[in-house]
Amino acid sequence: MKSFRKELHFHTKTRRAYVNITPQVEAALTESGIRDGLCLVNAMNITASVFINDNESGLHHDFERWLEKLAPEKPHSQYDHNGYEDNADAHLKRSVMGREVVVAVTGGKLDFGTWEQIFYGEFDGKRDKRVLVKIIGE
Ligand code: ZN
């Protein structure tokens, strides 16, 4: 069995962002040379998510509005966590959107369902963040 590890780096210009990282994950898979196995992609920061959904900008605006209803960023004082920080909303948004995804690798390709793409969800950006890609198989 082969094992491959790679980190992707992000530094968004905005506090919140939704980035399609499918091309970077596909490039990592090609680099790994693995044809059959599993590909894990996880956020390495607790205020960011990796999730799978549709690459449709209207849906991304819907996610943004929905998450702001569930856990509004402001006022910062509404959260106990915000004694030293202002990112409680980002921790909550991350919990809803998830930490990681796992995609089957078949014939050297990500074995996606219909319209599935992998996204990085940033909820406390404007700083250096990381995503781990770990691929195992043969
Ligand atoms: Zn925090």
C-alpha cells in the first residue's frame, strides 16, 4: 500500500470565503500515483471547513446567509468564547460545515457523485491556514 501526504495553503482576503479546491486535490492525486484507494481532505484549522457540494455561486450565497442566521458574526459580545478572540461564530460555522471529506479513488480519479466538488470553507480568514490531503491505496 502506498501513502501520500500534501498540505494546501490558504490566506483569503476576506473573513469568509468558499474556494473550490477540487483542482488542487486532483493534482495531489496525480502526484501520488495512486490509482485505487481513499483520499482524505481535512481542514487543519478549527475555524475552517472542507465539504463537498455543488459548484454553484447562488448556493454559496445561500450557505453564507444560512450560516449567518445560525451563528451571526456580530455582535462579537454575544459569545462566551470571544473574551480573547472574535471568532466564536467561525468555530460554530465550522462545526456545521464539517472538518473533512473522504473520496474514493478509482482508476486514478476522484470517484465523485453527480455534481460533487470539494470546497474549502473559510470562516475566520485573512491569515495563513492549511488543508491536509492524505491518500492511501495502490
Ligand atoms: Zn477561537
